[in-house]
Amino acid sequence: MAKTDRSNLLLNLTTRTKLLASFGLVSLVIIVMATFGVLTLRQLSAASQAVYVDYTVPLADFAEMGSALTVHHQILTNMTNITKHADFVSEFKRLAPYREKVNRVLTDYSATVLRVSRSGRDETKDLAILKPAIEQYFKESEGALSALADSFGKSLTPAQAENLRELGVLALRVNLQQPFDLVIARHQEQVLDLEDVAKDLNEDAQATAFNGTITLIIGGLIAMAVGLGIGFWIAKFFSNNLSHIAQVAQLAASGNYQSRANITSKEEMGQMATAFNTMLDRIITSLKTTENERDEMQKRLMVFLVLVSDVGKGDLTKRGEVTADVFGNLADGFNLMTQRFGQLMKQSRFTFHVSRFTFHVSRFTCLNTTAALLLPNPKALSRATFTRRSCADRESPASGQAGSGSS
């Protein structure tokens, strides 16, 4: 039930809302994918920055530090061949920059983030071993140089100076070699730590890039599928509804006014279907009203024709029913015509009877006159004949009027 209500709620949305919601959903998917892509790029950027700052630069510095230690040790070794104090002082000044270089590299490296590789190499642990080894190396080199420097003292006898020199040379060539080898070994271990951790970070960055690529591809496919699905749903929704309304319109145009659009949604398509159905209902009502009016008109026409037929047969007493329509006006005029025609007939009959009465009176008068002329003397016969002719002449018009009246 709840699913049906949600479906109806979705279908009842207006077309503009449907389109905006669809485009909004597609835009949301695109934004999510873009956000994920940006986050992936930021992770790659952070990993690249970490590799560069914490390992690329330190590896270069450690290479310089190894070179500085080697040169520093070579200078110390070469100083064993110096016999003049001025040359000793000159070579001694060359040692300071290399020592500062080594200390600077250690200080900078200690400030970076130290990690443990997946293979178990620990930068912090190995650095804790490297620092004391370097400090021990520089400390022993200072002691050896101190002995060698004392051999150039002016207050010493040649034998004392030679003994101190041999002691310094022994310290520089033999005793200092082991601390130097230890420093080089620990330096190499620290470089291996850096390389191992940098390799892990590089693999992590590659995995992040690969996962991000796969995710973007899958997300792009999902976004494309969602966009195509939404577009197909909208196209199908409008196409089906428009096709259905067009089919109903074609049926109505062919005369099937009982067809109806079966769209119950409340959006534009549903409103169009409802309006179309209402229009068909009104058309049917109008057709029924027109048919009823036509039947009533035919019925009234037949009644009027019967009335005309009866009047034509001579029944002037027939009258048509006067109504408010056109046939009522026609019946009213016909009734008036029949009434006046009846009055005219009555006047004709009255004239006929008057003429006939006059005729009989005239005839009787002529007969009386003739009899009066014949009875006194025979000489009056000619006068009687004349009188008879006069009566006959008057009889003829009367007979004509009588014939007209009877017709």
C-alpha cells in the first residue's frame, strides 16, 4: 500500500517537477562521482607529497650525507701524511662543512614523518642507531685530530712530537676505520628503510589510483545507467500517455464517442485526459439533445402536416397548437389564416343567400306585374311581353350571382 502511494505521488507530480527531479538525480550522481574523483586526486596528491617530502628529498640528502662522510673520512686519512702545521690547519678547516652537512641532513630527516614498512623496517629505530654511531665517529675523529695537532706543538721534543704523531696517525687510520664502517653501514640501512617505505607509499598510491579509476568507471556506468533509465522512464511515460490520448482522439473522430482516456494521474497528462473525457461527455450530451430536438421537430412537423391535410379537406375547425418554438409561430399564422378564410366563407354564403332572396322577390314582382297587365285587356299583351323580358334580364344577373355563391 505504501509502495502504491509513493508511486501515485511520483506520478502525480507535474511535468516540470518530474524533469527537475530527474535532472537533479542525475546531477547528484555526477556530483557524487566528481566528489569521489576529487577526493581520490587529493589522496594521490597527499601521497605524492609525502613521498617527495619524506623520502625523495631525504634520499637525496642521505646520498649527499654519504658523500660528505666519505670525503670527510678521506680528508682525515690524507691528514696523516701532513708534516707542516699550516697544511694541517688548512685541511682541518675543510672538515667543518662536511660535518655540518651531515648534522643538517640528520636534523631535517628527524623532522619528517618516520614510518614502518610492510616488511618490518622501522625508520625511527634505525635512526636511533644511526645518530649515536655518527656522533661516536665524529668524537673519535676529534680525539685523533687532537693527538695529531698536539704533535705540532713547539714545546715538544722531536721524539715526543713523533710519538704523538704516530698516535694520531694510528687513531685516524686504524681506530677510526671501525666507527666509519659502522656509520656507513647504518647509513645504508637507513637508506634501505627510506626506499622500502617509499616503495610502500608508491604501491599505496598506485592502489588508490587504480581503485579510484575503477570506482570512477563503475560510477560513470551507474550514472549513465541512471540517466538512461530516467530518460527512458520519462520518455515511456509521456509516449504512452500521449499515444493513448491520440488513440482515444482517433476513436472519437471516427464516431466512437464512448471511448475514454484511462489516465488517473493528476499531472498535466491526467488533466488533459480528464478535460478530453469531459469534452466527450459534453459532445454525447449535445448529440442526445440534438437527436431529441430532431425527433420532436419531426413529430411536430407530422402533426402540422396532418393539420394542413385536414384543413385542405375542408375542415376549417382544425387549429394548430401554439408553442414557443418555430412550429408554434407557424401554427399561429396558419390558425389566423384558417380563421380569416372561414370568415370569408361565411361572408360569401351570406351574400349568396341575399342575392337569391332578391332574385325570388324580383321574380315574384314581375309575375304579379304580368298578371295585372294580362287580366284587364288583351292590348296590354305587348307591354306584358316587354315586362317579361325585363324580368328575364334581371333574372339572368341574379342567376349568375347565385351560381357564383354556390360555387
